[in-house]
Amino acid sequence: MGSQAMAGRAATEAPRIGRPAKGANAVATRERLLVASVDEFVERGFDRAGLTRIAERAGVSGPAVYKHFDGKADLLVHAARRSLDQMLRTIETTRSPHELARRWLADDFTSTRRLLVELHVAASREGHLANLLDEWILEQTTLWTSSSDDSVEQVKVFYLLLLGLAQIDSLSSLLSTPDVVGVLVDRMVDALFADGRTTN
């Protein structure tokens, strides 16, 4: 799966509350809010996370959040996108589902794995968040399938594999060797893309 497949942006965004943020300072503030929100959502979960605490972590006032995001659900989706963007830039040249799965299991991806688990769990309870997530998934799937001969079913199963792998941290009681797990995951990706079109 290439960087375009997972890191696209929504074509339109809902109007923001308050005055729109502008300039380099606004970009820096938005970035701080995204970083702070990852910590907050991972530590406290979506339901217990607070915009006031996120703003405090980012060193801005509470109302400033609404100059950049529509609310907590919007912030969670954008935080997940940002984290995935960063990871995908590391495999941009290969655009390999094998490499994506390997990076997904890397130690430095732990916070993002936990964030993505929280995103999907919260979406099962929050209609607005589920809609944002659905739009994002459909957007990425369209980009992914338009750039290859892979079917929607293949992409869906690959997403399911990645979501399952995101739970690896909750299985720490089952001792395993990361290299062996990686080999087994490679075999699953091989089986999924058996025609070899997107494997490396």
C-alpha cells in the first residue's frame, strides 16, 4: 500500500468554529495540538480525553483548538492521519504492503498502533467519528485500487490484517520473537497478494 493510498486528505472540511488560523504560527500550533492529542488519546482513550488537557499539553488556550479542528472526533482522525503519514514517508519508495506491515510492527510505531485501536473502538460508539472514519477509509481505498489491479476485497482484508496487528501490544503475555512474527506476517501478505503485483 503506497503513501497515496493511506495518506490522502479529505476533499472538503467542515467550517471551523471561530476565526480561521493563519500563518506559520498556526501551522506550528496545529502540529503541537496533533502531537499532544496522540499522548492524550493513547493514555486516556477517546471518551476520557479532554480538549482542555490537549490544549494544555500543547501550550495553547482551550478555545484555540477550535481554530484548527471541529472537535475531539475531528482531532482524533487528524492525529491518526498525521501518524500514518509519518510512517508512510519511510516506505514511500517501495510502496510495498510487506514493508508497510513490517513498519506497522516496529517498536517506534507503538503509540500509533494504540491510537488506531482507540480510533476504531471509539468509532463503534460515536456516530460522528464513524462517519469521519468511513469517509477516510473510502478515500484511501479509492486511491489504492485506482493505482493497481487489486480488488476492494483484497484491500479490505489487508486493512483487517493491519487492524489485527495493531492489537499486538495487548498480547504481550504470549512470548514471541519479533523476527518470527514478521516472517509469518510476510506469508499472510504473500497469500493475500498471491499474483505478486504489489509485493516486494
